Amino acid sequence: MRLASILTTAAALLTACGAISLQAQAPAGAPGDAPTGRAGRGPGARPPFPAQQRPPGDPALIARGKAIYEINCRACHGADLRGGDVGGPNLLRSDIVLKDDKGELIEPIVRNGKSTPGVSLVMAPLPQVTGDDVRAVAEFIHHVASTAPGQGAPPPGPPVVLNILVGDAAAGQAYFSAKCSSCHSATGDLSGLASRIPDPKTLQTTWVAGGGVGGRTSSAPSKPVTATVTPPSGERVQGTLVRVDDFIVALTTADGQRRSFARHGATPRVEINDPRAAHTDLMSVYTDKEMHDVTAYLATLK
Ligand code: HEC
Ligand code: HEC
């Protein structure tokens, strides 16, 4: 009984932590290689890139996914998945994307965000993109990956030019007054911003994410993301969020202690308070033009 339960736990842990690598590394047709329903997995029938082993996706789903991607992901991951103006990684080279089938590995990242220790850029959770929408985005991402000529080669079609300071500063100032001035002021907290962050791309990355991506020289952001964890025992623990994913939430309490909790679905209850949430919300609101206009305006705050 005891051994059985240990084995079950071990199996569960393996599924949790190892599913990703097992899925990709088991040779096709090996025992335990769960059928995925994908075409072309038989021995000898493998094209060189795993992303190209997929059968073509459903065009309607791809089109819907593209629209959702443009609004919610493109600014960071780029029109062609190779990384965008505001600094998300190249998804064509992402192991997670390669191993994802129908959004099951992408969904937790979109829901919880991603913050790899040692990686200065953080992906905030995108709670507005859920269920079927993630499925559609995943289908679009796999479609682009499967039509890319190979890792590292340029995508088909005209190259995407990252041109940062192309905006209209006056239009940006109007946008700033309407959408940003409730929290910021050009003569107050943001005065001298462009002298502090002279590189336009870093400037854009910083304002879009709400700081904390390298713009603020070495010091930590003054308003960190905090979390409150309530285990079933009822003892609430509050602190600065260190990391959160489907399996663990870790925080540092006010007295400097590091606490972490295993997560099982909704237990323990985790509430996250991100002072920069307005920035995440705005990201799905402004257009590329508005983004470039705001950057052009902020570049004048010397
Ligand atoms: C604010 C910019 C931003 C937005 C918007 C954004 N991402 Fe990300 N994304 C990132 C960053 C930064 C990382 C790397 C985080 C890390 O590893 O710590 C990342 C990582 C990922 C990864 C994991 C890549 C890997 O192999 O580690 C996936 C998948 C992903 N994003 C998908 C999406 C999808 C889908 C959307 C839209 C629904 C989206 N992202 C929106 C910035 C963003
Ligand atoms: C609801 C409040 C709110 C709104 C609206 C808002 N921000 Fe922010 N912003 C924040 C918070 C909170 C931070 C993090 C400040 C910190 O860590 O001290 C931040 C950080 C920033 C930073 C980084 C500051 C630095 O010194 O590194 C910039 C730049 C910025 N915001 C620009 C903007 C722009 C441009 C807009 C409008 C398009 C905007 N913000 C809208 C709350 C807001």
C-alpha cells in the first residue's frame, strides 16, 4: 500500500516534471510513447524539424488564432514569432512550442505568465486569453512554425524591420495624457526618463512592461509583485512573489524568509497583486502605431 502510493507519487512527479522531455525524446513507436494522433511519426518518415511533422491545421482556427496573437502576443514575440519590439523570446526556437501539441503546454504559460530565474524579462499572466482562445493561438503558432523554412533561416515574405523611433511624438503626448497620466507625470516620476534610458528599444520595452526589464539601473523595481497564499490550514502568508507556476508558488516574506508551497489545482489559494497590471491590460488595447507614438513622446523626456 505504502509502496504503491510512493510509486504513484513518483509517477505523478514524473508526469509533471518529465512529461516534456519524455514526450520528445522517446523514439517513435517505443513502448510508452503515447499516440499523439500526429501524422508522420513513424520511423523513416520524419522531416528534419519536429515542428514540420504536424499535419496542416484547421484554417479557420489558424485565422482566429492569428487575430488573438496579433492583439495579445505580437508586441513581445513578433509578427513572425522571432521576438518582437518589446523583448519576448523567439518562439520558433522554443522547446515548449516544439513539444506542445494542442496548446496544453502553452496554456499554463499564458495563464500564469513565465518568470525563469536568471532571465531578466518576465512574461506577465494574460488572464484574458483562455481555453479555446489559447487553442487557437497555439494552432496559429504551430502553423507559422511548420511553414518556417528551418531554425535560424529567415521567414518567407518580406523581412520584418524593427523600427522603434518612427512614431509621432505629439500624438504620443495626447495618448499619454489620456491613458497614462492617472499614474504618471512627465515632470514628476518620468522626468528625465529618456536620459536614464537613452536606447529607444529599451525605453519601449521598459514602458510597455512597466519597468523592471533592465531600464531601472540595477535597483529592483520599487513596486514588486506581491502574493498572498492561504493554505487550507488558514494561515495566510504574504510577501514578494519570487516565482509561480502550476506546481509551485514561492515568495519572500517581510522578514526576508523564503517560503514555497506546492500547488494542487486551487489549493492553496493564491492571490497575486501586480502593481503593473495596468500595463498588461493596456497591452491588449493600444495599436502598434499608438505604441510607437508613445515611445517617440517618451524619448523627448530628457
Ligand atoms: C510583455 C511581453 C509578452 C507578451 C505580451 C507575451 N509574452 Fe510570451 N514570453 C515573454 C517573455 C519575456 C518570455 C520568457 C519568460 C521567461 O522565460 O522567463 C515569454 C515566454 C513565452 C513562452 C515560453 C517560451 C520558452 O520556450 O520558454 C511561450 C510559449 C509564450 N511566451 C507564449 C506567449 C503567447 C501565446 C502569448 C500571447 C497569448 C504571449 N506569450 C504573450 C513575453 C511576452
Ligand atoms: C494604473 C496605473 C498605471 C497606468 C495607467 C500606467 N502605468 Fe506605468 N507604471 C505603473 C506602475 C505601478 C509602475 C511601476 C513603478 C515602479 O516600479 O516604481 C509603472 C512603470 C512605468 C514605467 C517605468 C518607470 C521607470 O522609472 O522605470 C514607465 C516608463 C511607464 N510606467 C509608462 C507608462 C505609460 C507610457 C503609460 C500609458 C500608456 C502607463 N505607464 C500607464 C502604473 C501605471
